[in-house]
Amino acid sequence: MIKIIDKTDEKISFKSDIPISMANAIRRSLNYVPIMAIESLEISKNDSALYDEIIAHRCGLIPLKNENLKLPKDCGCGKEEGCGKCSMKFKLSATGPCIVYSTELSPKGNVVYKMPITILEKEQELEFVAIAKMGIGIEHAKFSPGLLYYRYSEDLENESDESFKKILEESKKKEDKEITVFIESWGQIKAKDIFTESIEALNKEIKEFEKQVK
């Protein structure tokens, strides 16, 4: 049984009587949902105050809308930079004075949020080519689609100053109690898709496990 409390593209919360062990398995499977993120940068100009490595790190954390790309391990192209089936190329060229934002990445329309990358003073330049690929959260946090967490519904309704240890002890007795699940998306995919794709990822891992033990 699932009872929706709140639902938007970015956030979902609902009450359910699913076992806590199942909820935790789904939560952990979130990190097996494929997400697109910038994997490498080839910087040709960088006059900003930030090192190349910092620029690359900031770009890697920019949420990008998921594309229908294959995971590199499933592509088989054998190219380090990938191909059109497993990678996407972005370009950026900016001249100061200005604040360089993530939305200046070309092609346009793939960036979820307008995020600052760096500041350029007069006549300073930043130019690079970025390669984005699909990945999963267990490989790197930049491939994480968001958050999925839960609380016992009665704990939310009766907040107290009990110690964490006592809460853990009580939780062992509440396996069949109702929980409230919260899902928050970083923007690459919708919150509801995080939940459904986490379940699909869990099913895939279970089938793979079955093959291994046969």
C-alpha cells in the first residue's frame, strides 16, 4: 500500500507498509541507476583564478539531463573518449568580465540548473571541451540521481529527544510498522523515476546474483 503525501518532479513523499528491509534495499539500489555527468575536460584556455583541476571538479558536479546513452562498459566501442552511443561532447568558450555559468555549455538545454563555474576578469578567457558519460553512484557521487530516505511515520508524528541508540533498538521491533519515504532528485531524472529505476536496478542485481549461485 502506498499513500502519496506530496509529489512534484523534484520531490516525492509517501507512506507505505513495505518492510523496512525492502525499503533499505531499494534505497541502496539508487546508486545503481545510470546517470549522465561530465567525466573529463580538455582545457585549452583558463585565465581564471581557479586551477584546471578545480574547474574540472566543478563541471563534474553539474547536473545534466539524462540522455539515452549506454554505459561505457556496455558500449563496446573501445574508445577512451567514447562514441556517440556512450558519450556526449560539450563546449564552453567565455571572455571576461563575467561570471561563467553552467548554462553556457553547448549544446544548450542539457543543464538542469544555472550554476557558477568561475569568475573572469577583463580579457580573461576560459575555453574547454567536456566529455559526458553515463555512470552509477557506486563509482562516483557525481553519478548519484538524488536522495531516498525513510522514517517511521509515528516517529515523525511524535518527535522527541530520545537518543539515537534507543531509536535503533525500537526500530528492531517495528518491522511491520508504516514508514514515510522521501525522494529528492538532483534534476537529472524525475523523483518518481528514481524510485522505479531503483526497483529495476534491484531486480537486475537479484537476477545476476541468482546466476552466480546456480
